[in-house]
Amino acid sequence: MRRNPAPTFGLSVLLYGFVTIIYLAFFGAVLAYGFSRIASVSGTSDEDAVISGTIGLVLLSMLVPIALAVVAAGLLQGIIALEVSRATLGEKLKVRGLWRLAKGRVGALLGYTLLLTLVLIVFLLLGSGISFLAFGGVGSAFVENENPVGALLGAIGVTFLVVAAFVVIGAWIGTKLSLVPTAIVLERLSIRASIARSWSLTRGHFWRTLGTQLLISVIISTASSLITTPISFIGGIAMGLINPNNDEATAAVTAIALALLIGILSIVVGAIGLVMQSAAYTLIYIDIRMRKEGLDLELMRYVEAKNSGLSGVENPYLPGSRTADPVSSDSPWA
């Protein structure tokens, strides 16, 4: 980020801020619609049904940030992969240059992230359905007075097993597919071929890949808490000092200002976290290819060929490429 902030941190802030704003607008609209519906049927026989429907709608709306975050993370991982790959060669491109390299790959990135989002939503709905059925049995047991405590413990146990199974499966599949966006943009493969490529590269390197990703996630979440939690705590104290008489107008203005400050800090920290995660995935990819395929030799050949004055050289990240063989000077990589 220090070396090339515009296409890394700047782009991440734009993506993360866009996702946050879209989600807040959507979630606010859902809440406003739900409350208006509840108010319109208050005191009628339909009130319970409308409340249940509103709760369900709010829960479903929580899937939106998951989908948006997956899409933004996938796009950013592709752009950061290009930036990191150029940095390994001692080159630095502006945003326009990176987008030129990403030409023809954005559609594949979006397609993959949307596919991944769909799979995540299906898994969440499946897990929620199983838990809902389990706790539905608890309600029946309470109504029929048939050992409700045992039914509750059973439902909790089923939910715990479902969550544990989904976490294990998600960690396994997520790790095996974590290099797909990088393969899409650097090796210019199709979605299907990139999935196979990521699966193959992580074979024999699963635990190192998973451990690195978990470590980065822990660092990011800890840093976020260290920044946002004190602000929230100090803001709560400041609200009391600024508004000792509990004036409603002052309280509202102070609360909005505090929310905006926390929101801006969250966007900045989240943007930094996205860059760190994306860069980590690319470095894992490069490291594995160096260990398995001797990519470091190809990168050195590329640098030597460029320094010797060749106008166009082969993309060293393409599998089986040989940078000593010149290609057309209008190559997007050249």
C-alpha cells in the first residue's frame, strides 16, 4: 500500500465504502418498510403474521452484505494480484495500467464471485432450515408438554453440530478455492480451469495456506477492534459530557457524528484488511508456484529479458511460459 497506494488502498476504500453504503441503504429501507407494515396492522388479527414476516425479511436482508462483500473481495483480489505480480518484477503500474491488464478477466471474476455467493447463500439457507426445524420441535414439545427441556437441549445440540460441520466444510473448500481469483487474472484461465488450478496448487500445502489466511484474519480483526472499540467507548463518554442536560436535539446530532466517525474508521480499516488479505492470497500463490514449478526462475528470466531490451516478452505467470521467447509487442502483458 505504501509503494502503490492508488490502485491498492484507494480502490479498496472505494469498493468497501460502496458495499457499506449500499448495504446501509438497503437495510434501512427494509427496516422502514417493516416498521410501517407493523404500524399499519397494529391491534389487528394480522399483527403477529406481519411481525413474523418482517423478522424473516430482515434476516434475509442480512444475506445482502455477504453477497456484496464476496463480490467486492473477489474483484479486489484480482486487481491486487496483478499489482503484487508486477511488484515481484520491480514494476509499478497506475490504476489504468492494472485495469488494462485485467481486461477480459473482470467478467470471469464477477462470474466466479457470484457463483461463490450463490453457494454461500444456499449453505446458509440450508443450515438455517435445519436449525429452524430443530427448534420447531422444541415449540411442539412445549405445546404438548412432552419433555421440553430435552427437546431444547436436542435442538441446541443439532444446531451446534450443523454450525461445526459447516465451519469445517467451509474452511476446507474456502482454502482449496482461495487462489481461484489469482489464477483467473494471472494465468487468464476460465472459471472451471481456475477452480481446478487452485485445487491442484493447494494440494500438499493446505495447512500452510489455511494457517496463513487465519493468521491474517486474526490480525485484521484484532486491529479493527483496537481502533473502533476505544472510539466507541470514548464517544459514549463524550456524549455525556457534551450533552449533560440530555437535550434530544444535541443527543441526536452527537450520535450521528459518532456513527459517521465510527463508520469512516470502519471503512478505512476494512479497506486495509481487504488489501492485506488479497495480497496474502497472491503471495501464497506465488510461493506455492515457486516451490512446485520453479516460478522464481521464470521471473528472473523475464527481468533479464526486459533488461536486455526486448520489446515484448512472455507473461512469466502463464504455466509453461518461457520468457526468453519474445512475443508480439502489443501483448497486454508487455
